[in-house]
Amino acid sequence: MKRNILNKIGIALCLLVIVSCKARKPIVVTPPPVVTPPVTSKPVNPIDVIKAQQLNFNTFSAKANANLDIDGDNNDVTLNIRIARDKKIWVSVVKTILVDIELARALITPDSILLINKLQRLYTKKPFSFIYTYGGKQFNYKTLESLLIGNALPEILNDKSTNLQTNNDNTTLSGNLQNVIYKLLLGPSNRVIQLNLSNPAEAQTLQVANKEFTQSGNKIVPSQIDIQSAIKSKKIQVNLQYTRVDFDQQLEYPFSIPESYKPAD
């Protein structure tokens, strides 16, 4: 494994902004119909309806087969993902070579990124802004949480100048946030079907497509996601294949840097 794979895996983990999520035996679920609020004298704000139908959770855990392609450097791994909402994202990167070998581990918080490379006994400590090289400044911790579970980005739902259009069972939100042009397509249950972001001044684009959905308890999440991210000459594509998804279980997030590990270049 190349010496810089730790940083590359870290970027991909933080950006999961580029995932192709396809269950090994996908449970294809037809998204539930939109629940129409009872008629009242006060008009219903459609954005409030969309917000109410985004997934609410305390913890999230998943296992996924993943292909990480970062600037043409391709790696097949397994990711174990755990999220404590609004607090941290924990990821273990495993490679199967006859037996499972843990290659790396990451702990991502709203402020920082910690990575350890177990094969080379290296570690990296970075501020969250580390991902801006690939993702741009509009990406933040909530962006990652939203993309992993298929929620709409909070910044878009809070944009009071957004342009909202409806066509049959689909809703499109479009607009401009701090020089980032966005277009968000929502399906019948206000689950994200497609997201496009572009920042022409920074030569940056992000494309996300959720094509199938799977059910965990009473929650429906994407089971197939295609994401591509590019900024200038840097490109990332991550293909994930979820094999397990769970919500609101008690989780542990073990992470420590052994004294013998050295800082990565």
C-alpha cells in the first residue's frame, strides 16, 4: 500500500460525498407516500414538510464493501461506519486477504479528523478543513452525516431564497448558496434522489444520485448511491455496497494513537 494511502482514505471517508451504495442483496423499497397534513386555516410551508420527513436518529451503524478511487488510485476495502449524531463519525477500514486485516481507522468530529494507518504505524491529525482541498468550503460535518443516511443538506433546506418546483411526485429545490449553485431533487417521500452542486469559480462539482432504498426498522435509507466529486484536477469516486444498516443502537467508538506510531507525511 502506498505511503500516502492514509491521507487518501481519510479524504474519501470525510467526503463520502462520492459513494455508490448497492446492497449485496438489496431490499428495494417503494418510498412511502407523502403524508398530507390536515387542512387548517394556516397555509402549510412545503419546506417544513420536507424537513419533517428527513430521517431523525441518535446513532447509525453500517457495514459496506467499498471501492475508493482517488485521482486514479483504486482500492477495494470494507468500511465499518458508526455515527453519533452531530458528534462524531467513526470508520474502520478493513482489507480481506484470506483473513480480515484492519488497515486504518478514522474519527471525524465537527472540528477535526484523526486517522491511524495500522499497517505502516502512522497517524494523521488534521482540522476538519483538511477536506477542503477536495471538497470545498461548503462541506462540513453535517454534510457528511446527511449524505451517509440520504438526508437533504440542512443548508439547502434553510435557504429562504430557494426556488421550489413540483412535478408529479417529485420536488426540486434550486438556488445559490455562497457561490455554490445547487439543485436538489426529492422523491415521493421527500427522500433525496439527486443532488448537484457546482462552484464555477473554484472549478468544483459534486454529483450524488440515490437510486434504490432499503428499510431498517421504520427508517428508509438509500441502498444505492452514486457520488462523484471534483475540484480542479483532483477527482474522487467512492463506491459503497452496504451489507448492513442499523439505527439507534448503543455503540462504541474506540480510537487511540499508540505511542510507537509516527506522524504521516
